[in-house]
Amino acid sequence: MAKFVAICFWMLVAIVSIHAKPASPDADATITKQEQEVNPDGSFSYAFETSNGIKASASSTDGAKIIGEYSYTGPDGVLYMVRYVADETGFHPEGAHIPK
């Protein structure tokens, strides 16, 4: 279960970092807000915001199904918002920019 949470977190980090340009001001971004709660029963929640406008949050009541969202401003200046469910069937993102 903890491995599943870690994999989902690093997938999120990878997705967000794909859109960052090397040597940009984003390279100096800092975390401005961070909250997390991890419980013995496997439930958890986390949220963070960065100085360059990235926001992410996720939670799970049982550790098996994670519901979350993240947003960032792309290189084109557009704010991208993604909501997702990650469970035993995979990662299921939804967003205005994601084909259905």
C-alpha cells in the first residue's frame, strides 16, 4: 500500500516536471505550503503549493483508491488542471486538455 502511494506521488512529480523548462525561474521554486497526514489504517492526505503556482493534493480512506488533483501553468501560459483517481484499475486523469 505504501509502495502504491509512493508510485502515485512520483508519477505526479514526473508529470509536472515534464512541463518545466531547464534553467528556468521554476528551477528556483520553493514549497510555500505543505500539509500531510498519514494514518496507521492506511488512510492519508497531502497537499502542497509552490512559489511558481503548482498545486497538488490527494487523499485516500483506505490506501487502495486515491483521489487527487494538481494544477500548473504550462509554457504556453495556460493553467492546466487535472483531477484523477488512482486505484487497482490504474491512473484515470480528467482535465479540459486531456482527450476523452
